[in-house]
Amino acid sequence: MKELECLYAVARITGQAELSDDALKAILQNLAKAYQYPQVTYAKVELEGRVDQTDNYRTTEWRQRSVIQADGRDFGFVEVGYIEPRPDEDEGPFLKEERDLIDAIAGLIASYASRGRDRAKLVESEVQLRHLADAMPEILYRGSGSSDSKLTFVSPAVVRLLGFTPDEWLQGRERWVHQLHDEDRDVVLRELAAARASPDVEFFTTEYRIWTKDGKTLRWVRDSQHIERDQEGNVVSWVGVVSDITDRKHLEQELQKAHRRKDAFLATLAHELRNPLAPIRNAFALIRRGGDRPEIASKALEMGERQMGQLVRVVDELLDAARISSGKIALHLEWVSLRSVVEHAEESSRPQIEAGKHQLTIELPESEALLQADPLRLAQVLSNLLNNAAKYTESGGRIHLAARIVASDQALVIEVRDNGIGMAPDVLPTIFDLFLQGARSRHRIWQGLGVGLPLARYLVELHGGRLAAASDGPGLGSTFSIYLPLVATPAQAIDGGGEASVAPNPLRLLIVDDEKDVADSTAMLLREDGHEVEIANDGTTAIEMALARPPAVVLLDIGMPGMNGYEVARRLRAERELDATWLVALTGWGQEQDRRRSEAAGFDQHLIKPVNSETLEALLGACSASRC
């Protein structure tokens, strides 16, 4: 019975959370008393470097030892011995029950040591997890019981994300519910309740908006939760992670806006292309049917030319949009008069202004203002602003263009004002966005692609200036203001008027284009002006014809199959007998790098399709007056 009493006592001691030195002494005392001759029995224990023994311990040859071993590791030993010989017995100095007892005691201590090791690992793991939770940008949380219970843990990331301390956030579920966005609160609570009520739901994820503690910042978060249940499916506990997805949501919103803008742009583009194509087709039909009636043919031609100009404008806007996106618009600066730029812009916008029956007034400084600018691009800016004013002003409106010099700022200010439909405050921040065509009027005559204003601002900024928009509100008109820096004028500045075009003398011309209709129609126009024209539809034939009868001008397409225009130009430039021949690129490729490449190949001029007859006539006139 003494053995059982010892085992019970040691089992109670080793079942404690911590095995203190006093506990070890108690184990030794109980062990020594359990032996047959306790008055001469000593006991000793060594546990993970700690050694304890009864007071009567001394070295003796009458002892037994049992190793404390668990999980394949030795933690120490338990030793029991006699300090003097015992009477000889058949079983030796120790009874079998005594030998089994020391092994059992060693096993109990080993069990404690193993548990202690597991506890140490658990503590270490919890410390590591806490450090990880402290370092993570996401909020980690843990709770137990029903959905109305308080959280039991929340990581410090709640401070960084929402501005609350962990203690504040743990005060109750109402804190979280209160911070939810009004539009998301009912939806999230309903989804969460449904997930908790369904025994099969183990994972729950939702996204919602939540206010920070100061109520000034709204964040989008993704809340993912793992729900633990008992055998009956009741919620026992849950753990979750809250991630900040504000940037991702904003990006998604921008992508959605861009997608809607793209769809609107493509629809507008289709509309803009079909509009001029329909009257052009009708013009051809009228000419075919009424060829013997000059008045019909004349009106049809006028209509076709006007709509062709509209079609060219759409294509030019597309090209300019691509140049804006890639930042490849280059300026060709020269000294130019403000008056000539304004006159050019007015001429370009006259059809839109007249179509809207608007009254245009222009007010310029009395003294001539000279600018160092790209005259074509600056006129394009003013034309875009005038077109915009005409587009968003009801029929019979007033448009006013005024320019003044601000000497104190060394700047030129040009304003385009209208009494049109105006702009709401929420429209102003996006007015210069590319492809953004505001649906601001039901009575628009000119649709456009949403490129004009972004292009105008971009070109003004390239000139070192800025473009601003203002409006007092819907129905109160709009004002666009250009601010351009003034630089000192040279001693002899140009007058901006330009030289009159020279009527060309009859020339021998060679047109090279793989598109037969393009080549034939261009040849017909030039022959009408008295020129001698030959046609080649490929590069090899063009070289042969040029060498057989050297032309004054070669109008050469670039994008031809086989030998392209660049290669043809290099071959022609290598022939001495063609030194006096002008090579003119007549192509649809109009980027700045295309111009540089054509110049490197030996072209003298670079024209973009479609070229109007006046431009071609001016070029040939210049050729007649100079080297041809």
C-alpha cells in the first residue's frame, strides 16, 4: 500500500503547472518512505540540470536508478539507495515492488517534463505569433461565442488602419458597427448573420467601407473570417483578418470609368465617321445622276469637300490623341504675329460658328504682338476653343475672343468667352480629361471626340503657358483663359503675313502609290493644272520610270508592299541624274519619327494624306520658283 500512496502523492505533485524545488523535495521524501526500510533509505533526483537529494544521502553500492526519459530525450534520473547493508533476501536488496515504484516515479516526472517542454513551445509560438501580428499591416482579430460577444484579441494594426487602440476596439461590437459606412452597414450585418446561422459555412469574406476614428477618412477593407463550430454547428469561436483595399478599389473605379469612357469614345467615333461619309456618298450619287446640271454638281462638290474636311478633322484628332498619350508632339517655333494666328483660327472655326448662327467678336491689342510659337499649333489651340464655345452655346449665341498684354507679368492673356450652357462645379475638374465628352447639352451641332480641350491644354503647356477654364454655373457661359509668356522680340521680326503662293509652271511629275485610286485621282487633279504626270504602283517600276525620264517632283508613298518608300528614296538619291528632283513623301504616316526617318532617307518634303489641292499647288509653286 505504501507504493500506491507514494504514486498518488507524486502524481498530484507532478500534475502542477510548475515543479518547484519544494515539490522535488516532497517527491524525494515520499519516495524514501515507500521503501521497506525507510530509516536507512535515501533518494536523489536530477531533472534538466537541477539536483536534489535527501539529507542522509551518501555514496553507497546499494542503489538503483531509473532514467527520466520522454520523446526520445533524457531529462535526468531518479535514484534510491540504502546507506547500510540490508539482510540477505532471495530477491536481492530491493523488492520487485520497489523497483517498479522508482520506474513509475521516473515516468511521472518524465510526463511533467514533456508537458513543460510543450508549454514552453506553446509560449514561444504565441510570442512569435504576437510579434507577427504586431508587424503585419492587416488587422488580425479573434473572438468566441455568439456574434454579439466581444472580441478577445485585436492586433495593433487597428491603430494604423482605423486610428483606434486595441483596447478601444475591444470594448464591444457596437464600435465596429458604428464605424461602418451607412450604405454598407445593413448589407454586411445581414451577410454576417446568415454566415453564422448556416452550419455549413466555415469561411466568410466580405468587402465594405469603414470610417477611421476621426471620421475624416473612408477606407475600403476586405474582411475574411474563419468560423469554428461545435458538433451541433453552433459558433464556438472565430478568427479573421482585415486588409486595406482602398487603393485597389480606387484603381478598379478608375478602370471602370476608363472602360465607360472608351465605350463612349468608340460610339462617338463611329458617329463622327458615319456623319461625313453619308453626305460624301450622296454627293457622288448626285454628281453621277446630275452630271449635266452644273448647279447640282457644284452643290454636291461643295458638300463633299466640306464633309471631307470634317472627316480629315476626325482623323487628325485621333492622331493628336495618340501624340498626347505618347508625348510626341513637337513644336516648330518661329516669330509670328498674334493677329495672323487669330485670323487662321477664325478661318478654321468659321463653319462651326456660322452653323450655330453665333456672333463672334474679336478684340486684339492695338500694337502688334509678336510671339515665339508654333503658328499652326497655336492657331489650333484657339480654333479648338472657338469650336468648343460654338458647340456648347445655344443657337444665336455670342462668342468673344479678347487678348491683352500684361506688362507686369510679361505675359499675353487670351480669353475665349461665350454665353452658352456653362459648366457645373463638378464638371470643371475633368474638363481637360482626354476622351471625356461631357453630356452637357441636348442641342449640340458638333459632337467631337473629346480631344479638343485636352489637346489645347497640352499645346499651351508645350509653349510654356497654361490654360484655365471657369464658369459661374449651368446656363451662365464659360471662359477659357490662355496665359503665354512673352519673350524679347528680335531686331527684325517677321510680320507673320507669309508669302503669297507662287503659281507653278507645268512640271513633269511622277506619282508612286500602290493604291490605284489614290494615284489616279491625284494624277487627274495635277493634269488639270497642266502638269505632265506619270504613275507607278510599285517601287521597282518607279525607279525605272524616274531614270528613263527624270521628273521634277516625285510624290512617293511610304507604306508600299515590297520595296517601301524609304528604300525607293534612297535608291533615287543615289542616282546623279536625279540630283535636281524633289522627293515628296505623300503618306498616312505623320508622327515626328516618321518625318525624321523620311528626311534621313532623302525626302525634301513630308505631306500627310489626304492633302488638299491648295497645299499641293503651293508646294509645286515653291518648286517652280526655286530649284525645279
